[in-house]
Amino acid sequence: MTGAPTLAWAIFPEDKVEIVVGAITVHETSPGVEWGFCARCGSTLTYRRATRPGLFDVTTATLDDPELFPPQKEIWTGERLSWIRSNPEVPHFPRTGAG
């Protein structure tokens, strides 16, 4: 969705997220999976899926202060490119992370 080899997400309770500038265009890529994009430039901004009700993922770099949300785990490491270095300070999961 981003064309980048990595992407950091911050996950929030859906009722705690407010978009204050701009608009999000939502595209359902498969039943129950929604990706949100900037309506103006097309940048990937958000992710939601029906199997995780009440959660709203936001791309960390799009937040006002992304430094407040350092990585807590790395997921999909089984798909990692050979030249990407892992962060030894966080847990790793070959697919989606637990919890």
C-alpha cells in the first residue's frame, strides 16, 4: 500500500481519533478491510479491519509528533528484505504480532 519496505503504525481506540485537517478517502481492499488515503495526495494514512473492532491504525509519520510513538514490536519479519536491519530492542513476529 505504501511502496516502502517498512511502515510504522500507531494503533488507537477509534473513538479517540480525530482528523483535524484534510479528508480521508477510504478504499475497501477486501471485505472488512479498509485503507484510508489522503484525498489530496493519495498518501496512505489509516487502516481498519472488521476483525479488530474499535481500533484505528494511523501511519506514525503522519502524526503531529511521531517521536511520541516509537516502535514496540516488528511484525511480518518473515517478509523482510535482506538489507533491512531489525531493531534488537523490540520483539519480532514473522507474521502479524500477538496482542
